[in-house]
Amino acid sequence: MTPSTKRLSVALVALGAGFAGLAVLGPLMTGVFQYRYSQTMLNQATGLDAFALVVVAPLAILSAVLLLRGHRAAALMALGPAAFGLYMLVQYVIGPEYLTIDGNGERAFLVFVALFVLSASVLVQAWRLAEAPPWADRAFRRRGVLLFILAAFIVFGMYIASGFFSAMSDFPNYVDVRAATSEYDEHPTAFWIVAFLDLAVVVPLTVATAIGLLRRRDWAQRAFYGVVGWYALVPGSVAAMALTMLARHDPAANAPRAIIITVAAALFFAVSVRMFLPLFRAAPRNTDSAVYHPAHAPP
């Protein structure tokens, strides 16, 4: 076992414990941290915490265990929880309405900072240790097309179909055409943060990786597993939010939309499992061979 493997394993366990700790201290359980959210956002935060506790935290810890066993899938799996953390923790800090809603969520600021830095550290370490298996030429094409489809789903399915772009020109009167009550009215800051992250970060990275795959770039193979890992987790957390809103009779809840999101999240998760499954059919490698070697780096 190498020092790099040990460091990443410890970081993954810490990240998983951090996600679980936030769920315990947040609105899902104890409410020690009372985020300055509207009721709709509190319902969403509850669903997010539940998903992080049940899915993301165990996945991070499972990746650590597999890494210690020298499994080839470990570092590639670790990319997903790290990307999830980077995406969500920004929203925890910038999303609250600090001046207009009561709460004490700022007490968790240093926790969010620590988990964000930890997520970034895991992402960098996992990237260095990850080694994608050889692919056939047609696999590059198929997976590149898959990523284009995923990016298109975000742009068209999540934004254009909801009438989002009208918000840029007529935001005081913006209403999601699929919802009875606009989430924008409930919490405009979070609305714009999510839109920015999706359209300025997630979609460009997904498209860039797709192009890299079509051009047979080695780096794109590793990036593919990170992108797919993100799509396995974040849409699932969004589905958990939508279902929690339904269960709590939130005025912004919309049953058809929640069903669509849940089905889409299940499909994304199934696709991700399909992509990672071949890594588990091969025999695990010894710990030393799982270490990234600069000689193997793409030029």
C-alpha cells in the first residue's frame, strides 16, 4: 500500500463522514444548523441530506475500502462523490437568503469550507490514481454520444422545457410552466446559483469530455467516469428533493415533474452502474498497481 493510496482512503472516509454529519446536524435530523432557507428550500435540503446520508456517504466510504483492497474501480468511483461535494457545497454557502430569512446556517461555514477543500482534494488525488481500462473504438463513440445526450437533457429537459430563459428577460413574472408555484419566487438566489453551475460548469465539462472521447483522448476516459458519477448522484439528490416536497405538500411541489425527475435519475443511475460494472468483472489488482505512475500519463 502506497502513501498516496492511504491519503486518498483517509480523505474519502472523512468526506463520507462529513456528508453524514451534515445530514445529522441539518434539517433532516437534529436541526442544529438552521439554514436561512424558505420552506420550499428547507424541504429540498431535507431530501438532499437524506440522499447524501443513504447514498453519497456510503459510496465515498465504499470507494475507500475498495482502494485499500487495490481494486481498479476505487479511484474512478471516488470521482463521483468528490464532484457531488464540489457542486452542492457551493449552494450551501451562497444559496441562503442571509438578510431576509432567520436561521444560523453561517455557523456551519467552516464545515462547508472544510468539506469543499476535502472534495477538491479527493478529486485531484483520485484523478492522479485513476486508470481507465482499455476501450474498443466503438466504446469511445458510444460514450461520447451518451455524454452529448446527458448534456442535452440538462439544457432542454431542465431549462428550455421549463421556460427558464424567460426568467432572464422577465424574471419578476417568471413561472415554471411545469409547476403550480415558481421555486424562483420561493428562493431566487438558489435558483440562479443552480442554473449557473449547471449551464456554466456541468454542461461545458460534459460536452468537453464528449468531444475528448470522440477524439480518443486518454484524459477523457478518466473524465468520463467522473462525469457519469456526477450524473449518478446529483439527479438522484434532485429526485429526493422533489419527492420530499411532495411528501410535505409543498406549494411548489409538482407530481408529474417529480415523477419525470425520479425516472430520469433512475435511468442515469442505471447507466452509471452499467458503465462501472465491467470494472468489477475483472480481478482486483494489488494496491501498488493501482497507483498512478507519471510514465503512464497521457502526453
